[in-house]
Amino acid sequence: MIPVTLSKIIITETSDHQVIVLKEVDGERSFPIVIGLNEAWAIDRAVKGINTPRPLTHDLISKVIESLNAGVIKVIINDLRNNTFYAKIVLKQNGSIVEIDSRPSDAVALAMQKNTPIFVESKVLEEVCKPEDSF
């Protein structure tokens, strides 16, 4: 697994498709993931530390995890199939590790809220990044 960081959020209000770009922490490779507008706004709010008067979906997920005495320890972009990325949210609850299937956009939004590390499986990074690729 390779640690990555969120390097860009590209929000275009006139499109249904938004983009986040993840970049290697100790490298030059980066790659885009197309996400929905709601997820882009959730990520943007988390990065900027903007709270909402009432909990939105990602806030709710975070509160549910906390109420179950669990914590998010990392998120992993773990697969790419048919041009669709897959992710896992990895929780620790009472000493046990729990992995939850997730869309990458939801996993990244949660990671941004909780300042949780984001990783990508080597095979995924190798598949989406060529040496000349840069976003």
C-alpha cells in the first residue's frame, strides 16, 4: 500500500461529475477520481473545516462510527474494475479491525473529516499512473 494525499478538488457546478486528485506522499504519481457533486462538497467542507448546522450524510456516518466505539484508522483505494474505483474504510472497534466496502469519494470524505491516512494499493496505482502522467 502506498500513502497518498488529496492534492486537488475540482468542483464544476455545471457538471454532475467532479474530480479529486490523489498524489503519492513520497512520489510524483497522481491520478484523478470522478465523483459526485455532494461528495465533492463534503470533501471540500472537511478540508476547509466548515461545519453545517445539521449533520449531513458523512457527518452522520462519522457519528455512527463514534457511537459504536470505533474509530477510522485508514482508508484504502483497493481496486479498479471496469473504470470504477473501489475502496475500504478500515475501522478499529474494541481491538478488532473491521473493513467496510465504500465508494472512494465517501471514504475520502470521511478521511478528510477525521484526518485519517489514505492509501492506494500498488496494483491500482500502477494501473492508473504512467510515468508521464501528472494531474
